[in-house]
Amino acid sequence: MTRSDLVEELAARFGQLTHRDAEFAVKAILDAMNDALVRGHRIEIRGFGSFSINRRPPRMGRNPRSGESVAIPEKRVPHFKPGKALREAVDQRTSEMQANDTRT
């Protein structure tokens, strides 16, 4: 699902929202999440999952072409951990789809 698919879904579910309003709402939510992660905050959406920042320590890597050692600096990367409800829903849907595939 892309950002535009999300906007379309939101506009379709809530008839009182125009396409422009739905687009603004999706942009506002994603911008707020982005800002929170940049500030180092954790985001938790019950039933869906949590977003946090993981630190990757500096390390020595290798240039695959020349074999030369390269220092790779520390990085902070976003991390998503799905919530229990999301994991169970995905697992159940996947199991149902696989059961349907074996019947045909």
C-alpha cells in the first residue's frame, strides 16, 4: 500500500472527507511521526505496533571491489516492532490464504 492508496482508502471510508482533506490528514500524521522519531521519541500505536530508534555502533567494513577496510560511522535507524494484535491478524490471514490455496 502506498501513501496515495492510504489517502484513497481514508477518503472512501469517510464520505465527509474530501480527497484533499484525507491527503492533509495522512501527511499530518506521517509528519508528526517523523518529527517524533527525529527527536528520539518512541511511538506506540496500541494494536498496531511501535516505532523506535535503534543505534548501530561504528564498525569496520570492507570495500567489496578493492577489499580495502572502510570505517563505517555510527548510525541511528528507525525500527518497527509489530504489536500482538497485528502479528496475530497477519498470521491468521496468511494461514487462511494458504488453506484456500491448497484446496484449489
